[in-house]
Amino acid sequence: MRIATFNINNVNKRLDNLTAWLERRKPDVVCLQELKARHDDFPQEAIVKAGYGAVWRGERTWNGVAILARGREPVLTRDALPGDPQDRQARYIEAAVNGVLIASIYAPNGNPRPGPKFDYKLAWFERLHRQATTLRKSGAPVVLAGDFNVAPTALDIYPTTSWDEDALVHPDSRAAFRRLVGRSWTDSLRKMHPDERIYTFWHYMRNRWERNDGLRLDHLLLSANLADRLEDAGVDREERGREGASDHAPSWIRLDLEG
């Protein structure tokens, strides 16, 4: 089973990029973030034509998350992160696909910092931690996939000091990510490439793509009962260089569920 996560940065604007990538790579499951579309504006017809069933939660202008499954319908289990009934932002969706419980996650950016947006980011991570613990204790095989808006270590950002005050690399953000992963979850890309600088995001400004000045913000975390099923993990880096591309590239894993 190949599972991918892709911050599409406006699903309708980049629909051609998305469907072309689906045709090339044929992932079994895709977690999308930053749909930037109202719920009723999600391009379901085009996704079905590409061979995928989908569940999604849209939001006007910003946010929005979805889960696509090739040749089948994902079974929706949750479309919001529990813990704060006042939080209406579309940042979390969860579905079962072929016996695996999968969450598509779009964590808050947290900038500007300090301030309420950074406070919201840290509080949101605490809620995610609680939900991840609930999922883990259920005994189900679980994949937490998405744009976590954290570059966990110095290896996950190009050598620079220009981001030192940014919420994406702030020590509190990194600590929140470490608490989430803990000893119970496997950072799949880092497990397969322990010492390699691999990026998933390149800002549009200042020729950062051309200079390979990137960050690894997109992660696929595996529950312990899936960790030994991991066969491979990588980034479809070339997608970032295509015409009209998102500022993120798809990250993916391959799991052996037959053994």
C-alpha cells in the first residue's frame, strides 16, 4: 500500500497538477491539505474520474483537508480534531482505508510569533497528541499524515539562521512534535533516510526552489503495529518544479500489508 501526503495549496487551482500526479504515481491513498475551497467546491467529479473515492472537509479561503483512496471509498471516522468545540478550522479528517486508519492533518502555521496564532498552534498540538494516544490505544494500525508545519531538527531545514525566530522551527514547536512522536510513533521518512537532508517544502520567494533552500514539514507517522511494515519512503521532489506547482511536494510511504 502506497500512502502519500500532499499539501496541494488550492485544490481547484492545481487540479491539473494533482490529477497528472495521480496518473503518474497511482498512490493507493492520498492525504491532501490546504484545499482552499468551500466544502461544496471540492472537485469530486474530477477526483472520481481519476479513479479515486474521497472524503473531505472544505473551508472557504483557507485550510481544508481530504483523504482519497484509489478504487474504493474511504470510510469517514472523524472530520474534526476533538478537544475544542469552538475550533471550526478544517484541519483534521480521519478515515479507514483497507483496514488502516488514516488521518490527514494540517497543523497551524503559528506565525507571527509570539501571539495568539502561536498559542493556538501549541494548543492544537496538545489536542493532536491526545487524539493520537486514543487512536494508538485502540489497537488499530494508524497513519498520521500531513503538513505538521514543523521542521523537527536542524537536518530538516537548509543551513540558515534566517528562520530562527519562525514558528516552524521554534524550540516549542519542535518540542511539541517530539512529544507527539514520542516512543510510540515512527517518523517514516526519517527512519528510511536517517542522515539525509530531505525537504518537502520550498517557499515561492527568493528562488528557494532553484537553490534547494527547503524544509521538511510534511510527515507520515506510523503506529507501532505498522512500523515493521514500512518498506520505503520518499518525496516526489520533481512535482515542485512543474508549471503551476504547489510550494510542497508529495511525500509517500510504501507499506507491506500482506506479510
